[in-house]
Amino acid sequence: MACLTAAAVSALLPLGTFAQEIRAQDLRAAFARDTSLTLHDSNIRIESYPYRVRSFPPDSFTMEAILIRPLAEGSHPGVLMIPGYGRAAPDFVPLGVALAKQGYACLSISQPGFGRSGGKPDFVGPLTVGSLLVGYEKFIAEPFVDGSRTAIFGYSRGAMAASLMAPAIPGLRAAVFGGGIYDLETASAQLGDRGIKSNIVQEGGVDPAALRIRSSIHLADRIPCPVLILHGERDESAPLAQAQAMTERLRALGKPVELAVVPGAGHGLPADTVLRNLIDFLGRHLAPGSVEAGTEEPRGAQK
């Protein structure tokens, strides 16, 4: 594993906001090989964390993952992070650094077929969900992660993955879904002829059973933890109706859920908005002794 020099680390730290502190393009280049670096001012370590998936023969392959964690002694609440379509693990490292500064250990994973992860995209089907769950189990077994206080965050296609994984993680304490689609059958009509429909067809097919297994709204009763749903008011890639329907379904089931709609925003929400909501929500549900309930809307949210 190669280590970045002090000069290289400085080049990765140009400006002040969390989104600018470590540029994703620089990280992509750095993590084109196994890499580790320590941010000494923040006492945070960033390192490649690849793992092998062997449970899907003949599709055994290596998954790209990047670990971002505080170096302070003890175990820390763990947050699994899943980027969306066209994104990879390095893209979420700036977010992971911001969360690590708050005391969270984070793992960012590229979905199969994206970044340096092997396998083929299956539009968040069983291969994707199963491969991500392998990484989650490896992550929470680390001594620096408090396996009793874990959360999952995904954006866009990553939100789909997170919402499908959550029902399979009984001890999960919090889940945050941003800009996701939760019912592919209704989404097909809502999306019209947009390009995302061709991705659904090419990767997952149009068979009703294939659409259903990729629709977490049918698994909402099994989600074991409070949920925060983030969505842009004018999102054309993932219609706002998807976030509203998932929220309504969870509420009907008596599940603790919050919906934060960002006024005027499209599919890409402002990074600072995402971070602010994450820190607030995770702080309430992953802190020692936190109550796993409550349905108050986050600050700035709209129903």
C-alpha cells in the first residue's frame, strides 16, 4: 500500500468547506493504486479498503472501498456510504472526512461495475445489494467501529441500495436516503422517456418480478431504524413523488421517518445541506443512549 507524501496531502487540501477540502478528482488519481494517508491536523486516516466478494459465482470480484476514520482510541459509530450512478468511493471521501471530524468511522464503497469495483451493474439488484452487505459486515467487525451504533447513507442509486440493504441489517440505528427511487414500477411511468429508464431496462430488465425486488417500498415494514429522506423539490432524475410515497408508506407502518425537501433543488443537492442534515440526524440516533424514535422534521425541511 503506497502512502501519499506530505506535499501530496497538502495538494489535496486546498480550501475550507468539506466539499473542497479534498478534491474528488485528486482522490481518484491517488486511489488508482492502493493508497493511505493521514490528515495529521484532524487525526484522521484515509485508506484503501478493498474486499473480495466470493458468494456470487461465477461473479467473484473485488470491491473498491475507502475507509475514513478517526485515529482516536476506542470504537466509533460507523457509517456506510454508497455513491450513486457514475460515482465511486473517492467521491464520498470529503463527506467521510467531515463525518470523521465529528467522531464517525466511515466506509465508502463503489457499486459493482463502477469505479474500481468488479462485477457488472444490475441496477441495484441482488448482486449489488449482496456485495455491499459483505463490505458492511467486514466494516462493523473492525475494532475501531462500534457495531451497535451503525448507520447507512446512500445517494441517488446509492439511496436505492441503502433502502434495500436496511431491511437486512437488524441492528441498524439510522438510515439516510437522498435522491432515490423506491418503487420502480411507478417510477417507470413518472420518468417518461428519460435516459434512466434505459438503464433500468438494460441492467435489470422489465419483468415485474425484477422491478419489485428492486423496490424497497415493498420492504418498508422490515426497515429497523429511523429514516431520513432527502430530496430536491425539482428532481427530474428521481421524481419527488418517490420520496413522498416512501415517506407515506413508512408513516403508515408507524416507522420513525423524516422527509427533508430542499426547495428549488434538482437531483444534485448542495453538499453543505446534505452534511448539515446528516450530522443532525446521526447525532440524534447514533449518540450513546439516543432514543430510536421521533418523527420531528429536520430544520429547513418541508413536508
